[in-house]
Amino acid sequence: MNLNDSFYAEQSVLGAVIRDSKCIDEIIFLESRDFLDERNELIWKVMKYLYERELPIDIITITAEYQKFKRVEDMGGVSYLSNLASAVPTSANVRYYANIVRSKGHRKRIKDLAKKLDEAADGDYESDDELFAAVDELVDETRPQKVSNMRSFAETRTSYYDHLKHKAAKLFTGLFKQFDEWAMLWIGWLYIIAGRPGVGKTAKALQLAYGIAKFNPNAGPVLIYSQEMDENEVKDRMVAMVAEVNYPRLINKGGEGGFTENEWAKINAAYDEIEKLNIYVQDSAGVTIDEIRATARAFKKKYGKIAAIIVDYLQIMEIPQRKNENRAQAIGRVTRTAKQIARNMKFVFILLSQLDRSADDEEPKLRHLKESGSIEQDADVVEFLWFNPKSQMQKGLKIIDSIFAKGRNVGLNRFKYIFRWWHQKYVEVPKEKEDK
């Protein structure tokens, strides 16, 4: 028997199950669509039907199911089942046969996908976004169904002790001492920073980008997606933060008299420092999660690792809605993908988000996340930046509450910051001095 022939591999799988029905547990990952022969596909469907109902799987029970619908001949008759059982001397190699069937099924579906994509390209769509949404659906349909890969404690003992011998993968912010002492940034996190306009979400994110790149020089690049500001506006904010040059003067090019010599010296020193850091900026509007994933793959291939990706901000990303999908569900699909990318490629994904207007008059809660979908479910950490309108200004400075409403592995916490908007900079308020 040539095992490269999918038909014989299919027969070997079915014959092995008829000989020893218990072996189906090893190959339950097979889908009926993996079988290329229609007769074999139908037999596998019946086998899974019996399996799911904890009924015996043998020539008699399989035949009985076909007889219910008067379709015995569709399976080739009882003789075909008998031949399947006798053609396989043992069920010991059933998983090997099943992997061949699975692989052949994948290739067949990919070929079918190519035809469907060709048809989709000629379809009538109102926009390119609808076209790409249709393509996404076709690709998702082609992917194999996920099957549990349960493993015992005994099987995973070695890997667990290897895990214990290595420190938890975290990054310093370097600029927020209280946060670093409490949690730090965990590799694989989807970290949401949310707030109403004007609280300094972008300033905090850029400060994190600078801190990650400066204090974790071997962690890989930091990628920033700016959708509202162009590249030079991002640089203005970061230079103002590092140089502590007056931000309004910076964006106005120093006013009528231009910059002073002292200001130029500070700007040059700050730019020289930032230039040495592994930070990249893309300033295009309407970025997609697929584009982010593709860029991340390219950077990981080039540099071996990525420290963080920052997207400013979620709700203005290009998020096409699939058929029968509402906006919240589409956003949820993006956050799930973002989480998956962060875990698989091992970096921190920092995603900025808006809050509903209802958060203007009360302390923000998870329910205030705008078009929340599954944001709060997918996020490892949710940080709210909130200016309490009832709080007292501290010597004319705006005090921002940093509220960690969700913290996987770290719990909940809150900090206070002075937001020096003229430097686009957050400065910690030590906890012991908060109430003085």
C-alpha cells in the first residue's frame, strides 16, 4: 500500500477504527472534510456521530445508521466495511494514517480556496474593505478546527521546571518607578490604556515607548502606529518630553524669534538620544490588524524579537465588518487577534482606547470602554487615565488618576501623576505624599 495515496490512508484510518474503536480517541482531530473520497467521508461522519453519543462503533452499528436512511449502497455495501477492517492488520499506526489524511485534506482545501479567492476578486463589493472582509471569511473557513491538546503533569514536568528556572519575561518602563516596583510590563500582555480626550493617553504611551527602548536595550524594537498625528507631530511630543522644552513653543517653531540657543541645545541633545533608540514610527491612518501582524513578522525576522507595539488608537483603526457582524463584534475580533499576536511573538501590545462620554462624570469602569466588544475580556491589563473634575489642582497642575481596573497576574492598583502638558510628560506623585 502506498501511504502517499490519500485514498489508501483514508481506508487505513477507517479500517483501524472498525478493528479497534478505542483508537478513535487518538484521531478525533480529523474533520469529515479531510476525507477526499465521498464514501469515506460519509463513513467517518457516521463514526463520529456514534462516538459523540458513546455508542459502539463496528460494522453492525455503522450499517444500521445507513439503513435508517436507506443509503447502505452509498457506503459501498457491508462488503466495503468488511474489506476496510481486513485490509489493516493493526490499529497501532492509526495516527500516522490520520496525519496523512489531514495533510491531504489541507492541501485540497487550499486549492479550493484559490478558486474561491479568484471568484471573490470578481465579486460586486461596495468597498475594498468589504472585499477583504470576504477574503478573511474564506481563509478562516479553510483553517482546521482546533482540538484540545491536553497533557498531564507528568508529561510536562521537565518543561515546567525549565520555566521555574527562568525569570518572568518583563520589561522596565524605567520612568514610572512605582509601576515597575508593582508589576512592570509582562511579555505577551495586551495592555489597554483608556481615557477621555485631553488626559494625555498619547503622551503616556510615547513615554512608555521611550522608557521601554531606553531601559531594555536588548528587548528588540518598539513600533509606534500613529493614526491621528503625522511623524513630525509624534517627534515634537517625544522631543518635548525628553528635552523638557516648552511644547507649545516647539510646535510653533519657537514663535517669531525662533528657538533660543539653550532650546536648540536641548532639542539637539534629546534628538541625538532618541535617535540611538530602537524606535520606529508609522503615521498612516486606518491601519489594520493584519498590517500590524505582517509588519511584526517582518521585524521579528529581521531583529529576532520585538519589545512592544503601540497603536494610537483602537477605535480609528480600519476594522471591516464581516457579514452579519456588528461593530462591537468586529472590534472584539481585532483585540483577540492583537492578544494572539502578542503571545505568539512575545512582546507587549499597548493599545490605546477611547471611553464613552458617560465616563465624564464618574470614575471610569470597564463598562465605559467605547464599543467595548471583548476589550475587557481580551486585555491582560486595563489602565484608565482619569482627571477627576472634583479634585483639587496641585499648585495649578492637573493631577491624573491612573486606575488599573484589570491586571492579570498583578491585580488591581492605582497611582497618581502630574501631567505636565507643556512637556507632554507624566510625573509620578509618590504615594506617601498623595494626601499631604
